[in-house]
Amino acid sequence: MSEWIEIGPLDEIPRLGARVIQTPQGDIALFRTRGDSVFAVQDRCPHRQGPLSQGLVHDNTVTCPLHNWEIDLESGRALPPDEGCANTYPTRVENGVVMIELATTR
Ligand code: FES
């Protein structure tokens, strides 16, 4: 079971930046790309749990601030030659409001 949860206005996420939300599944980083796409990725790098939310966003990728692994925002996968995957979550933007789909904990 899952449900869509309203996060807030798209404008509260800096373009090419991220906003972190706390959820029962742990911290999730919401990234906003240059083209205003929004991606939700677990805020823990698959390498050594670096805070991806503090990384640099370029295209649909974020570079981890700790050791520069590049993580694809859509799949959560590290780009080769690195290997690993962070959880991702479905998002959508409705009338300028960001929504995320999370598993229900009930
Ligand atoms: S913790 Fe992200 S690259 Fe090492």
C-alpha cells in the first residue's frame, strides 16, 4: 500500500538543488533539475551514506559531495564504473505543488 503525500511548492526546492524531508523510510532528498523535473532519492549515497542532498545536480544526475560518485536521479543507480543503488520514490508536480508516493506504514 502507498499514498501520495503533498510536500509543498516546487519553488521551495532550489533549482539544481534539493530539499530533504523526513519520512518513516528515512530522509529523502527531493531534487529539482534545471528543467524543473523533480526526483526523490534516499538521502544516502550507495557508497558510504554521503548526503546526496548536498551534492551538485547536473542534468538528471547528482554528484555525491563526499567522493564524487555520480547517481542517476531517475533510477538511483551509481553511474559506471561505480556500482550501487539508492532507493527512489515516484514524484509528480500538480499545480506547482510537489507530491511524493510513499509506502504506508500502517
Ligand atoms: S559516500 Fe558518496 S561517493 Fe562516497
